[in-house]
Amino acid sequence: IMSFLDEINLAKQNAKDNNTLIMNLKNEILNAASKGLTTIFLPLNSDKDETTKTITDYLKKENIDFQFKYDRHQEQRETYMDAHMGGYHEAVARNGGSNIFTYNVTVSTFRGIIVYI
């Protein structure tokens, strides 16, 4: 169990880390702007973690446009239909006698944020 003092120190460290993160973000944007660039890409690991939230909250506060970048591709998957499922015989008949069904899904992988400057 963490003591209250440890919680306070952790909160201070997080604030410091977030400030460091924002300072690095500002430097990246200013550096890109000074080179005449209109966009920069920030590679990130997750669209749901604290780092991404801190960055997007800051960009929103500053009215800077951005969008999440995902890689999308199709994958083929298989599913098995159990004989106890409703409509089994009709479905198997439509599937050429096989109870293994193949279908395609779109898989999205988060890559980072595109910032428009």
C-alpha cells in the first residue's frame, strides 16, 4: 500500500513528466514550423494511454488541429459453426457442406498523431 506522501510525490513526478512532454512537443512543432512544414507525425504506442491523452489535451487547448493515424488492413478469419446452433443445416448447405466459415475483417493498428501546423 502506497503512503499518502508517496502518492503526492508520484503526482508531482507525473506533472513534471507531463511538462517535459509538452515542452518536447512544443519544440517539435516550432522546429517543424521553422522549416516551413505544415504537418508533423508523432509516433505513439497507444491511442488510449496517458502520453497520448496529455498531448491531445494540450493540442485541443491550443486549438491546434490533429488526427489519429491508423494502419488498416484486411485479414481473413475462420469461424466454426456448432451443430447445436439455430439454422446450422441451412447454413452448412449454403456453405458447400462445410461448417467452417471464412470472413474478412478490417484490422486497425494505431501509429500516432498527425499534427497540422
